[in-house]
Amino acid sequence: MADYIHKYYCTRCERFIYGETLAILANALNYHATAFHPSDFANWTADNIAGSNHYTAAAGPLPQYLAVHGTTSKRLPDLTEADRAMLAAGHVRWD
């Protein structure tokens, strides 16, 4: 049995479609879209499917998710007077 290391999440069916290679996954997804979702895009290739937001490699996270963005600090920032004024204008009570 081969390892299915590529997957694509079908938001309409709420399930994953798997493939051994990107080309096999693209073919499976094109067949799936043609059979079950005729109005959806069904011209996936091995080159463009990896750029989709619904594609992931089952072997691990994609490289763009490994980069640190922003801060990893769990400390909450202090509220300034401007923050309190903005909250008060929105009728939000903050103790």
C-alpha cells in the first residue's frame, strides 16, 4: 500500500481527497469536481494544486506555516488611555 502524502480538503463534501503524488491528486480532484461539483474548477495540474489554500502535505506542515509571524509572547499588552477611550466609545466596559 502506497503512502498518500498529498491531500486536498473539499469544503463542499467536508472531506479530504488524497493522492500519492501531486499529479495523481490533481487527477482525482478533477474527477471529483466533474462528478460531484460541476460548477467548480476542474482543471488542476501538479503545478497549480500545491498553491491552493485547501492543499496540504500529510507528511507535515507546508513551509509557509513554519515561518514565525508576529509575536509568540503570551503576555497581554497594557491598555492605554486611548484604548480605554475607544472601548468607552463602543460602550464596552473593561475592568
